[in-house]
Amino acid sequence: MSRVNFQHQQHAHCESGVTANLLRHEGLQQITEPLAFGIGAGLFFAHIPFIKVSGTPGTTFRSLPGSIFKRVTKSLDIDVHTQRFSTPDKAMAALDEVLDMGKPVGMLSSVYYLPYLPEAFRFHFNAHNLVAYGKENDAYNISDPVLEEVATILPEDLAKARFAKGTPEPKGFMYYVKNVPANLDLAGAIQKGIKKNCFLLLSPPLPWFGNNAIFLLAKKIRKYPQQLTERKAQLYLGNIIRMQEEIGTGGAGFRFLYAAFLQESSEILKRDDLKGFAQELTAIGDEWRNFAYSAARQMKARKTDLVSFDELGDMLQSIGTKEKDFFTRLNKLKW
């Protein structure tokens, strides 16, 4: 088995980066990472206190793993194959079979079991996307979009990463592109992506999902000093920051990445109103980043110019209000 002639490009986020790289390999050079993220309606927010991840309440700034690739390829009428497996042996055999066909393969993995990553970045996160594009000397060639250069990994390490236990379980999930259409309806896909993302953020009636969850988290943070030990409050804040600025790569829980999508869409569709929305969301992203900075200071208990838990809650309350207005207006655009 040899390596596929695959062009690696570093990106801000793993799934949108893998999606863009896989489609670029198929000749769709116009699909950038921001377009993949936006067409895939990747922006989301959820805070689920009763589901613990590494001992802290579950918080996410993106849609379900696998949904970006699925929505992008469906909107653009691209023929793909996706599959989960019952055992590592079956998953690795299927991977080898597709690589023998000359197809690069996207897959889910656990960051913790990827030895090519610096140890400081390896923690129990089971929804990391990467591409295998060949196998040489009993090691797989890996294009990990968060890295500047390509990497290699031994089969036993990759199998362990693909079948890590925890929430969610990857179960060897892999995906690849089979065929692409001669013509893409890029404008239609952009419109569908925007409508879908507005629906995901605005429609959930439950307090744990969408825009409502930002207000829920604001209330929870205000109560941290009364309900949690100082150490646990620091851990909870640290996890929110990690999900926003490390897992929510691109900055500010993907707000900057989605703003880049709106900016590119404004040029493709010749719509200045989308350019205005892009600038507005960038400003909201700055507020998210300011929240993370202030939360980090509180987490590290630096007493100079410390922002209180009540003030952190107020910052989120303001962000939630602005985003509700933002996506309500974006949803009402006429196409």
C-alpha cells in the first residue's frame, strides 16, 4: 500500500478542515474551510449540566460530530460513504481497503491516543477528525488539519484512538468521498446552511440547547461560588474556556470562523448585507474572547482587576441577547 497524492492544509477546526481537504482532493478547490463550516451549519451551543465530561458539565460550541461533513456533502449533492464498526479489526481492515482504492479517508478519533500530538494537547476528547491518506512501513500517513505538517501513526495506536471509550464513542467511524457532481449549486448550499444554522440556534425550546443555553450557563456561573468548592469552580470555568478556545478552534467558540463564512458568502452571492453580518458577528466574537480572558483570570485566582462570577454571568447574558437578535435578523433575510 502506498500513500495517496494528498494535499495537506492546516485549518482552524478539525471537521471543517477535514471536509475542506477531502473535497479539495476531489477537485473542489472553491470549498474553503469557512464555507465548509457554514454550509455544514457547524455553529451551535449547548450546556448540559447533568451530563459530565471528565467530571465537568458538558458544554459545546458546535453541532454533533459528523454533521458538518454530512450536511456539506448532502447540500452539494456529493456521493459519500460513512460507516461505523463493531470491532477494531473490522474498522482497520475497511480502512486499508479504501486506501488501496486510492481514496483518502476521514475518521473520528480520541485526541488522547494520538502520540504524534504534543502531550500537553492530549486529553480525553473523542470527536477529533483526521485523514489517513496512505500506509508505508506499517505506519499510516495522517493529515491532521490542526497541525502544520503531516504525521504518521502505528496501526495499534490508530485503532485505540478510533475505539476510545467515553462520550461520544467513535466506534471506528470513517467517511470518504465517492463521487462529486459536475456542477455545484454553491449559492443554494450557502442559503440552506444559513437557514439550518439559524434554526439550530433559535428553535430548541429546552434550556440546554441553542441560544437558550447561553442564558442557562450565565445563571449557573453566578451560582458557582455558593454551590461549588473553589477548586471545582475553577475546573468548571477551565472546561468552558477549553471548549470555547481549544475545541472551538478558530476563536471565540467558532464565531470568527462563522463570520469568515458570512464574509466569503457575501462575495460569492454579491450581498453587502452579509458583509455587515460578518462584521457584527466578529464584534460578538470579541465579547466571547473577552469572557474567556476574564474567566481565565478568575480561574487562576489572580486578585488584581478580578472579574466576579456575577460579572461573568452578566457578560454571557449580554452575549446571549446580542446573538438572539443577530440570528433572528439573519434568519429573516430574503433570498
